[in-house]
Amino acid sequence: MSDRVPTREVRDVLAAIIGGDAASSVDENDLLFEQGLIDSLHLIELIDLLQERFGMEVESDELSPENFESLRAMAGYVRRKRGSHI
Amino acid sequence: MKALSRGGAWQSGPFLVDQLLRYAAERSPDRVALRVGRESITYCELDAAADRVASALAEQGVGIGDRVGLHLEKSVAGVAALYGTMRAGAAYVPIDPAAPPLRAAFLATDCSVRALVSDPERIAMLRDADAAAAPRGITVGPGDPPVGFIGWEEVNAASVNPPRVPVSDADLAYILYTSGSTGRPKGVAITHRNSLTFIRWALHELELRDGDVFSNHAPFHFDLSTLDLFGSAGAVATVSIVPHDVAMFPVLLADWIRSERITVWYSVPSALSMLVRYGGLETRALDSLRLVLFAGEVFPTRYLSRLMHLVPQARFFNLYGPTETNVCTFEEVTRAPEQDDPPISIGRACENYRCVVTDEEGTVMTGAGSKGELIVKGSCVARGYWGDPGKTAAGFPDAFTYRTGDLVEILDDSSVPRYRFIGRRDNMIKTRGYRVELGEVEAALYTHPAVSECVAVPLPDELMGNRIVAFCTVSGGADAEELIRACRERLPAYMVPAQIFVVVSLPKTPNNKYDRAALAKQAAKTANQPS
């Protein structure tokens, strides 16, 4: 359960940026940047929305491909952030 | 005074952009000219590669006065193709590798490219959109070349002695497409003389030198890239291209600048703002940087100030100039601005350029405090817009003059005064340094059959300059998502509205024009509300 919820929520965040159609066709393992699904402009919006939606602060060193390359990576990152603060 | 040495060896030549490469190869054949990730190439090798490309293109019928489209990711082959095109006597036309096929095909056919350098996948997409967009040319990367194209292996086997072509410095070196207000992108036609006027100035004023390592952050279809490529060749220095994934993540970018020992950085301010905000520079000293150059939009004071404190050894220059003039004014920022300071100045005219400020009737204004449109004169001014005499006549009153459409304030009473940018005469905005004519966004929306009326407005954003928001009235059932999709098919990503509101009616001003100011206010209000 706790494994699934953030992935869906992160997908919602992505939908707010690239549109629901596009976001729903993204596999959770798709490489978002490599496949050109999001660019650096989107990344700024993504950070803003993640911070707002999940009440967390994205630190410089966390803004890395490991944490942001795919929906799954982002969901894992959000879970770890929440786990460490709540 | 350094006037005597101004321009140095460049006063007597070279006169063609690609000769910068030949000159560098003769002076320092074994110096690394270019690095792209793990790939690198020396000046001698790059010069030979450019010759081979020129031979291969000549074989395909490319000659003096032609255009060659470059539609590919940045690579060593891509840079060789760019120089090779000029050496064949043609102008290179860089096409954003991420552009939607419809737009890429429009650019290629608008300037009727004689040949194209691209990869098999993109060629197929272009041909689907319009067969004339990819008539013949060269493929790079894996895959069999399609009909009419030759592979890079064949280029490698081509002669290093291409046919000599009588190119003059009044011929075109490249065409850079920029947003057009009526929905058609405009091709800014730059001659060798235009480009070298700027490069000579930069070599001298910025004291570019052979020990430098330039970064290249801007895409090749963006004029900032010409300083990275041709400034580094002119200085016989090295240019290293920022890898795509590195550019995305500020921490990786900071580490990359350190490991590449970059000395000259040039980009839009938003890339630097991201680096300040998320680059972790407190623990990653960018101690190799000696020049930080930025252009394209106003640098938010807060981030510029922090950057100057974090990179204390570097010199900082604000360069200003539309694509049509190259860089035409500059300001060295010597003191970190305070939070409440007015936006930094765009500086004064570069040497050998002349700027004047005029009012709406064209009367020249002088004296501190005067405000008007900035007019630029000199051999830096582009020849005009490709295939568009109407727009050329409107923007270029004569062969050496360009009306920028930028409104500025004169800051002092000197004969070469400094200026401050205060706004636009029209509906052009900047987002991450890119010019966007809001009319072009609206034209893309109008291609959707359900759209009855639409207005695009800017939503100011500290990191990006502006986001774009559009308001539409529709007949039938189109929703915002569908309209965004229509924009994506026609516009590059930076021009696609961040948000589209479908509304019942659009507000008008008393003289029956759309009330853009009211809509901009509405967009800002919506943005500040949590969704």
C-alpha cells in the first residue's frame, strides 16, 4: 500500500506539468530526461510542485538522476524524504 | 589604452568564419579543439573533417549560396558538419533536435535546404512531414542511410581537398530561426562579416586566449553558441560541450565545470540561477572560471549577487543583443548588486558598433533619463530575414541598421552612454533567454478548429524569466489538454503554454482590443493560488 500511493501521486504531479494524457502513458521505469519527456524547464516546475504537494524541501545534492530519472525513482525519493521527517 | 592592439592579427583577416578553424589548425594542430563527453578532436583533425564534409556536400551538389540544415544532437560530427557547410560555400541552418517534426520541416523548407545532416530516424520523421525537408545529405550515427543520403563512413573517405569556392564575407554563414509574431518563425540571415565583427570584438574585449576552456551550454540554433564555437576557435582554445543529462542537474553541472576546468562560461541567466539555487556551490568551488558571460534576459539580482560571492575570482559580463545584431552592448558587473538595486544595465555599445535611442517618430534622443527604442548600427547587423522582404524592410531600415523593438533608458550623458532595458514595444517575451512572440503561440492555438479566440500572456517567474499562459474561448468540446497537445505538435517545448484556461469570453479594452494586461493579472492571481 505505502509502496503504491506515492507513485500515483508523483504521476499526478507529472500530469500537472506534461498533461494527463502524456503522463498516463509513461511507464514508471521510463527514463524521463533521456527520452525527452521533460526538460530543464519542467524540472523547475517539478521541484516546486513536489515541495508543495509533499511539504518537503529538495536539497541540492538530492537533485540527481538517481532521485529523478523515472517515476519510480521519484516515488522512492519522496518516500525516503517523508520517512526521514515524519 | 589598448586601442593599438585592438583586433590584433584579426584586422587583416580571416574574413570567413570557417577560416578561424584553418588558422587554429595551422597554429596549434594538436590542441584539443572540441570535447563532447568522452569524445574529443584536435584542431588538425577537425579541420580535415570539415574539409571532408565540404567535399561530400559538394559532391551532392551543394555550392555557394546554398543552405544546409543541421538536425542532430550535438556531436563532433555535427561541429565538423557546421564548419564543412561553410567551407562548401553554404550557410548552415541549425534545427533544434527536439523540435516537433512539423516545425523542423517548416524551417528546412522555408529556406529550401539543398542538403541535410541528420540521423536516419529524424530524416524519416521529416520526410513524413514534408519530403522537401530532407532532399539529400549526410547521416550521422547508426542505421542505414535512407535514399539520397550518404553515411558518415563515406564522409570519412572523402577528399580533404574540397573544390575551392569564391565565398566572400558578404555571403551567408548561417541562418538562425527565431519566433515570428504571425506564427511563422523568422530566419535571421547572418553573413561571415556580421559574425566575425562580433567574434573579433569578443576576442579583444574579453581577452579570450589559447589556454581557455570554453563551455557550450546553448543549443546551436541559439546565437549564444556562436561565441562558444567561433570564439574558442579564434582564440585557439578548447570548447567542451555540456552533456545533456549534466545540463539538467545543477549539482552534476557544478562537478562538470570543475572536472573540465572550464574558464569561460556563457549561458542564459536561468541556467546560472539554477546553478546558484541547486548546484551546491558552497562545497563545490568553481575556481577554474575566469569569465562568466550571460545574455538573453535580465539576471535576477538575488542570484547574480550570490553567484558573484560564490565565484569571487571571475569577471562577470552582461552581454546584450538580439540575434539580428549579435552582441551589441555589454556591461562588466564589478559589484554584486543589492537586493533593492534596479535591474543591471545592459551597458554601452561595443566598439565598432553604434547605438542610438529614438522616440516613436524616429527622433534621436540623448541625455540621461531619456527613454526610447534602441537602434543598432554597424557591420554586425544581419542581412535580414530569409525570404521575407516585408519583415526585413520593417526591421532593417537600411543595410547597417536594425530596430531592436527593445525600449531602453539612457543612464548617463556620455557620448557612448550605458542603457537599461525597460521593456518591449510589442508582444515579444523571453523565457529562459528564448524569444517568444506571443502571436506565434496564438497562431498555433488557432490551428485547432475549436478555438474561436485566444490570447497568450507572460507570467513572470524569477528562475525562468517568464512562463506562458493562454486564455481561449472555444466552440465545441475542446479542453485545455487537447489544446496543449495541439501546441506541442507545432511549437518547441519552451513556447508551449504552461497552462491554458478555456473561458467563456475574453476581456476587451475600451477600443475593443484584447485586454492583455487584465489577463496577465488574472494569470498571476491563479498562479499564486494553490491548485
